[in-house]
Amino acid sequence: MVLYIRTPKGDEAPIITNNVTVHESLGSLSTISVTFTAADANKYNSPTSYVRSQFINNHLAYALIEPFSEIVEKGQRYYLQQPQIDDSVEPVSITLTGIQIAKQLHWSYIPQLLHGDVKHYTKTEIIKTRVTETIPYKTKSGKMKTKQKSHVETSTKKVPAKKVDDKISLDKCLKFINSDKKVTFKFQKDSELLKTKKYSYPDGFGKGYADELLKKLAQDFGFEYKWNNLTCTIAKKLGQKDSFYFVDKVNCQKINMEQNYSNISTRVTVYSNPIKTRKSSVSKSKNKTKKYKNESHKTKKPKYKKERKKHNQRTKYKRTFKKEIISTTIDGKKVSNTKKSTKTTHGVQYKYHYTYTSPLVEQGYPIIDVKTVYLKTNLSMKDLKAKAKSLVKDTPLVSYTVTGTNFKEFAKIRGKVEVGNQGFLKQLNGDKTQKVRITAIESHPEDAETADQLTFGNFRTDPVTYQLRQQREFEALRASFDDLNNDSYDLSTNVSDLLDMFDDYDSELNNAGNWHVKNYDRLKNLQRRLANQSQKIKGLEASNEQLAKSITAIATKKK
């Protein structure tokens, strides 16, 4: 069975219809829509073959419509979501919509928080103690008096301590959201290094639905994923390169292009590396903040602990003035306990902040601000700059749609069509091939007559590269126009040269005709002269014969 419905108990029934539409989209779960009709076999005394195949069989599928039933199409499982049944007509019209079975990842809510590894180390405390002594002395008059003298004594103390690492690996996060092992995660061959990649979560990771946490991981770690039933494939970028080449009117019927400039932005400010402060200092209440500031200046004097000891007939008073941790040594490295911040926003101090402005602003683009972003993660300045740059969308969004009745006729030469694959488009009225990526597919697996529809998205390029490309295209267009003008001038010149050549040809023909007439006359004269000469030769020959006869006769008489 290619298309059928299955209940949670395992009961199955085929669905006989060709009205099936599957929507696949990059970054979303696939959906399916199935429309069919069903009728009760008891209403037909002598059902025809059409009724048996198209109506009566579907009555079994109609009976299996219930919560958490599955629609199975070519091995892909979809949870039944919104069945629409119209029983006002005969036979009953039914439309079933479903979503990929990976939707069950949303059923798991994770209330816990995942933290990084705990590092144990030895912390060295340097303690400074002020000691005050009463020392007797004799005045000039000989009287005995006392005076106080103090000094600072330094001591060290090693204390065991621990620190929670705020960076967590992707592999650990995936295992955390999949603790019940409902799904399986696997990495594409060229993206296996993502497993060990870490991201900073100072407040921990968790407290959300598993599918929402997976989307958060995709944004933080910068990866894409797709589902095959309950198996999730993770990759830095899904799909294959150079997997198709569509040419308008050749192996597809129509290519539509749509551009959207409403998403363009040119400047953003990002804060990162928040520093923990007192709870009262981060309160949103102005009164509490003001009260804290007033009370924070009222410092209390330290209490002294007196210890009396006798030493050399003098009284020694040891008073602990202050116990202060001057420095801390972690793994042999001296770490300062004070933190400096560059900005305080909403009562929270941030160590780094960076404002990124698109280079296209210098080319005439206006300043279009993105909402200020406050990150709770700890990033290096390099990563913060890269993050800010990724938040600015300074190139227009271009999408292409390929559709047509003859689309499936060219299935053998259309290439491999899957969401995420990259390839090329060639429009009929365009002289350049566009590099695109499949972002959505609308297919009709049960109907060979209905055309599939593909949606492509362009690649976001560097703004400077985009501007240079636009300039190059303009210059190429201008050069092409100049070449066209030159070709037109050359063509007009060539036409004049061609007309002159035709005139020369006519002259040559005339000369050739005159030369032929002259030669003909010469030939006739030669023929006449030749005839005269022939007659003269014949006359001479006759005279020679007569002369020979006369000589012969004379010789005969002499004998």
C-alpha cells in the first residue's frame, strides 16, 4: 500500500485517491493534505467496480479517523491533525491534513536546566591581618608610658573550590533534550565536527519544549536539520551542490522571480558577556535602585577581636583588622577578582558591545536600525562581530518559483530535487545563470498529471561583493550597448562596401562581355584567313602535280 491510514492500535486501511499534496519546507516539518470520498457498501445493492474501488474501500479509511492516527505516504508518517468531513453530500467528502510524526518532539517539556562541566580546583587566599601592640616607654622625665604600634601580617590559605563551565557541547545538549530517546539524531558526514562545538549558556540550557529547544540550538550553533520520520539529520548546510540545472522552456515551463526589499537593514548594536550584579541593582524598580545606592555608601566599621597575651612583661593586643582575599590562583594562573564592564543596560552590566554598519551605507543606502540585541552568552570580540554582521540583512531577498504542466515530463533531466539542494536556473529573458537553493517543494505523489512546484531562494552575499556585482553587471550592460552601436555602424559600413563591390562586379561583367565580343571577331578573321591560305595551298599543290607530269613526259621523249 502506498497511501494508507493507521490507528494507534495498529489497524490499517488504504486510501484510494489521487488528490494528495505534500509540502516540504526548509527548517519546518513537512505537511500532507489528502482529499477523498467514502461511502458505506450497504447502501449499494450491486456496486459497480468504480464504486468498489473509489468509494467502498475508502469507507474503511473513514472508519479509522481518530486522534493520533497516522497517514503513511511512501514510508513517510504524518500525524492526523485536522480532519474535515462534509457529510452533506453523497458520498461523504473527507479532507485530512497531517504533520510529520516528529511533531511528538513538542510533547516533551523539559523543566530542568543543563549546565556545563564542573571544574574542581584549589583556590589560594592571601589573608592580611593587622596586629596592634601596646609598647611601654620612658619619657624624658622618667615616667613610664605606653604607646600603640601596628603592623600587617600576611598569611596564605588554600581552599578547595569549584567552577561551573558555561560552555556546553552540542552533543550534550541533544542528549539532554532527547533523554526519553523518542528520536534519533545523526550528523551529515561533512558536519560531524559540530558534535564537539560548544556554546555559552551562563544561565543554563533548558526549560522549554524539546522542539523549541532544538530550534534554539540550530540558531546558536548555526546548523540546519531535516526529518525522516523520527530520524533527524543535522548538517552545517543541508543538500548537495550542483544537483540540478533548470532552463526556462527547456526542462521546465515557467520560472517566476520575486524580489522583496522590505527586509533590508543596515545597522545593529549587540551586547554580550553579561556580568552578574546584586539582585537589588538589577531590579527594574527605580525606588529600590535609589535605596540601594543610598545604603551602599553607609559602610560599617569593622569589629575588632582582642586577644591579650603576655610577652616580655609587655601586653600584646592582636586585632584582626581586615581579612581580604587579594588574589586567587586557579590552575597555577593568577586571576583577578574584579571585573570591568563597558556598559550598563537595564541594570545589567555587559563586558562587550559592538555596532555594525553595512558598507552599503557609504554607497547611498539609508541607516535602517535593527532592534538592539542583548545576548546572555559569553563571546569573544571576534565572534560578537560575526554575530552582529549576521543579524544585518543588507541584500534583497530574491525567490524563484518553477512550475509547469511539462515539469514531470523532463524528470530524467531535471536532476536531483530535494529541499536544501543547490543548483542553477537559466531564465529565457536573462543572459546570466542564477545560483539558487531549493527552499520548498510542493509535490503531488499520487497524480502524474499535476505539476510539482519548487521554490528557490538566493544566496546571501557579502554587501561589498553584492555592490561590486551590481556595478559589474551595469558596466557589462553598458559595454554590450556600446558593442551593439559599433556593430550597427560596422554593418552600415559593410553594406556600403558591399554595394560598391556589386558595382565593381557589374563593371567586370561588362568588361568581360566586351572582351568576349572582341575575341569572337578576331576568331572569325583568323578563320577567314585560314580558309584563304588553304585554298592557296590547294592551288600550289595542283600546279606541282602538273609540273611533275610535264617533267616526266620530257624525260620519256629523250630516251
